[in-house]
Amino acid sequence: MLVSIIIVNYNTFTITCNCIRSVKEHTRDVSYEIILVDNASTKDNADEFLEVFPDIKLVKSPYNGGFANGNNLGVEHARGDVILLLNSDTILTEDSISTCSKFLQQDDSLGAISPSLVYEDGKYQHNARAFRSLRNEFLDVLRPFLMFMPYRKRAVLMLNQYFNGDFDTSCDWVSGAFFMFRKSLLGLLPGKKLDERFFMYGEDQLWCYQFQQLGYRSFFVSETSVIHIANASTEPDKQLKLLNTLLQRELEIMRYRKGKGIYYFLFAFLLTIKEKARYY
């Protein structure tokens, strides 16, 4: 098995170098290649990556087409039968790539697979996710009553913030920060590539839904973890902008899944009220 690790860089030279170093330091039990896609960085000279890491493949995009587009460019140069989309702001502290690739090898029903993602302080990021639904939104409003349910039953039912990442489980979708899947699945998707309709945010949920429609489930591996710096220190004004972007993504994905009928409008009304109230 060869794992093609695709990392997209945009003006994050030092962070991306730290990510690559961690991959090289900790990946031992599986063959891999690193494909670095530079999304037309304006602050970085992409060629400098080759001075530090002469054995990686460097792909220079003539424009910044977003996360999905950058990863598709990387896939075009991938030789592996397994693809790992790895965010540039991740740090490996153990051989998570080998661990996840073994799970993928053992189960043909798996689509996307991910380890536990944690912040730098070790706090779990809730990256084993359930698709949004009217049922779960109503149950979330009744959160105190859910606490009477045994933890494991509650965690499997709701996932998201109700799950502490302490056991392996199937889920609806996993974070795109560490997103491993068989390359052969791309041949089953429209256009035979990852859907590029979103420039940034929401694409991981969309891809997992499309895999699910093909009969492949997403899976969360609890026994290994990866640090994901993420948006832990985003400033308040940017948090509000991000909240609005994520809300729009959720609504777009729900329209894609359920159509624009009564279910969608009820869901949009409830979710918008909840998310605005949570921030304000």
C-alpha cells in the first residue's frame, strides 16, 4: 500500500513545514509520498519547500481555487491507492497514518476515515460528526433530558459534542483536516474527482455524504490522535463571519440532501435561531 499525502499550502510556510516534518518523523509502518500543493501563495516562495524537503512533490497552482480544487490538483499527481488529505496546520505526534491505513485495509465498507483531532492542549475537537437533522436539532434543544440517557447510547445517537472521542465508531462524516480514503472511490463520484462547489468549509461533510450515497461509511479511530491547530484563536469579528459562513454551508448541504421543501424550511428556521442565539 502506498499512501499519497496531499497538503495544500497558502501563505503558511512555517506551519506547513512543521506539518511535513511531523509526518516524516512519525510515519514508519506504511509507504507514503508527500504531495504539496501551493495555492498561488502571495507571501511564500513555493520553491523554498524543495530546499527544505527535496523528496516531496511540489505542485504550483496558478491561482487559489480553494481547498477542494487544491486537493484535486494533488490527486492528479498521486501514485498511491490511498489518499490522505492533510491540513497544513496539523501535527503528528505518533504514527496515525499507518494506524488509519490499517483500518482502511481491513474493511471494504469504509469511505473516509479519521483519527481523533485535538487542540494543542489535548482537548478533543469533536470530529466524529452526525449530519444535521430536525430530530437532532430538537433533541439538542432538550439537552438536559438527554443527560439521563447512558453516555454510550447518547454518544452514538447524537455524536458531535455529545461524543468524547473515546471509542471507535461509524459516523456520518469526519473532518477534512485528516481525511483518508481509497483513491478508487473518486472514480465513482461525479466528474471522477472531489466536489469543488465550496471554496472553503463544508466540503468534508459534502464528500462524506456523497461517499455514503455510494454505500461507503465514514469511520472514527479513537486509538490515535493528531494535533489540529484549527481556529482556536480566531478573533471575535472573524468568529462571527465564520459562523455565518458555516451556517450557510449547513443550509446548502441540507438543500442538497433533502431538497427545498417543508423539511428544509423548518430545519433552516430552527438552526438559524439556535446558531444566532449561541453566538449572541
